[in-house]
Amino acid sequence: MRPDFPEELEKAIRRIVHEMNDTLGAILSVVRFLQRERSEDKLERGLKIIEEMARGGIEFALKLRKIIPDEPRKGEFKEVDLIGILKGLISQLRYPDLIDAEVVLNTGSLERLIVEGDKRELYMAFEEIAKNGLEAIDESGMVEIRIDRSEDEAIVEFIDTGSGMEGETMAQSFKPFFSTKGEGHLGLGLNVARGIVLKHRGRIEVESRTGLGTRVKIALPLSRR
């Protein structure tokens, strides 16, 4: 008798197994090749491929873990500057091929914006959202990152000029492994970002209109130190 799994759980399990099989299968293929070909040059190249595959598997597992927010460990959060994180992100961001796009940081009159958090996790959240925005652009366009603050919150908005989403698609945008981009896209970006934002006691909102682009708004508590 077939187990009665919820449809979303079944899709998630199938995708996880698929990703694991791809990674481990590729590593095994390289190992078998190296067992036959024993030259130093091929050994070096093979080990590099294995390392890249292993890193990809670790990154996939890390993203899965970030989907579920947990309580920060004692001493894990430190004061971090969101503007500094975003400047670093823009300098390192890889752009999709075949599009003419730019990412613009608009900080207004702010020079620093301090919250308490994990710098690497916040970088990851912002990177996932920026990549989503760039991937939504068909040929040319822009992702603008706007920084602002209220009395007790830091506000970061990602506004892209991409294709946007209709209501039904937007309603599913936070479902793990949901993607409209086809093969090669895990559909985890917004889930990873949301998990990290919730861990930081913040909130995340998405607005989108077909043909007009998407706005992702993140609000995080300002540091009170």
C-alpha cells in the first residue's frame, strides 16, 4: 500500500533525493575514472571536481537547514552593518549570462545601519533575493536595493524590473522547491531568506505584478546596544 504523504512533502522528498543522487553519482563517476586513469594531471583535475561537487552538496544541505528558523545560540548574534554587507554583496554578485542588468544600492542619507545578527546568514538571505531578482529579468533591467529605517527597524527593499508574478504564482513563492525557472533552479531562495529573517526576529513581504516586477521588503530590529 502506498504511503499517504502530503503532496508538498512528497515533492520535497523527491527533489532532495534527486539532488543527492546527482551529487553523489557525479562524485562516484569521477572516482571510478581516477581508478582507471592514474596520471597526476588527471588526478589533480578529478580531485578538484570532487571538491566542487562536495561543496555543492554542503551548500544544498545548508540551504535546507536555513529554511527552518531556530533560536540563535548564545553569543551568535553580533552588531553588523547592513550597508556594509550589501556593498560587499554587490561587489561579489555573479550576473546571469545573456542579460544586461545592474544592481544599484540606494542608501539615502544613511552611512551605517546596525542590527544584531549573523553576518554570513544575512549575506546569504540578501544574496538569494538579489539572485532571484536578476533571474527574473529577461534581457535588460535593474535590481534596486533601497535602505531605510524607522524608529525601531532597519528596512531593506529589493525592487526588480523583471517579469513579475501573477497572484497564484506569488501565493506559492514561499513553498520549498517551487520554481517557475525550470531545471537547474532549486526553488529555495525565498525560503532560505525567510528562514534567516525569522531567526533574526524580522519579517519579509513580497509584492509583485505581472510585467512590472517584484518588490521584496525585509524589516529587522535595530540594534539597541
